[in-house]
Amino acid sequence: MPLSKPVKRRLSHRRTIVCEGYERDDGLWDIEGRMVDVKSDNVENQERGGYVAAGEPFHDIRMRLTIDQSFLIHQVEASMDATPFQMCPGIVGHYKRLEGTRIGRGWHKQAQELTGGVEGCTHLNELLKPLTTTAVQTLWPKASESQAKTGAKGMLNTCHTWAEFSPAIAKYQPHLFVPHQQLTERQDQ
């Protein structure tokens, strides 16, 4: 069902995020993301020749995570083709700190510790979330049965559909299903 009809309005800003997952010939996977921000009006900006023209990317940034089947990050590459400040692209090398980490439970916290605040870029960090969910969506259909079970366990209780007591878990992951009554008893103990 679509959203309700809005009040009359005029577009001011558009952010587009596109993420894609690629299976490589060498057995690794490239997960790529691009974020583009475009304004509908000119924006004053001394570092970009006085202004950023309407329709010209205010931000145009990219990131590639090269991972294996176990979600271990082998390589990270980031680039910034359009930014509001000339110094912004100077931070992209910090994202190499994510190499050797493994996407999974707690990974976003680890990534924030390595590249958060002044050690990173807000926009590159924002790309990490859709990149990691794209990684899961890309690799999941190719996973072995044991990897799929491990992945399912990692997804458990991350949303209402993946609740350990949900009908979806009872049907598709019965080995992880816990009846709601047993959960209540467990919590009471």
C-alpha cells in the first residue's frame, strides 16, 4: 500500500543509494555501494567554485567491500567524487581498518569503533549498513546448508518476522523455533 497523498510540495533534496553484490571469478564477492545527494536549488559553497549547481551531485561517494563466503572482509576501497569540502576524500584510507573484520552480529559497533567520529566520514559510515545487508542478500542463496543455518541463527530476534516464536521461524527454521509460552517461562526463571 502506498503512502497517502501528500500536501502540495516541491522537491528540495534527493539521496540515492544503490548497492550491488557481485560474485567474482576468484571465489570472492564484491559488495558495492554508491550514495549520491542532489539539491534542487543552487547551494553556496566556496570550496566548489562558489556554489554547487542545482542537479549537480553535492555528495557522490562509493565503497566496495570484498568479502569471502564467511563474510570476512578481504579488501575495502572507498572514493569520493563529489563532496562539500576539499578535505573530505582524505579520509577514505581509514576504511582499510575494516579489512580482516567479519560482518556479523556486533560488526557495526566494531566498524564504528574503527571509523566513527573524526576517524571516518558520516556518509561512508551510513553506506556500511546497506552494504552489509546487501552482502547478506547476495551470499544467502549461495550458502551451504550449515552456513544458512548459522546465518539464520544470526538473524534470530532481529525483527518481528525473525522472532524465535514467529510462524515464519516455525515453518522455515523449525530447529530455531521456541513457542512463545516457553519464552515466557524462560523469562520468569
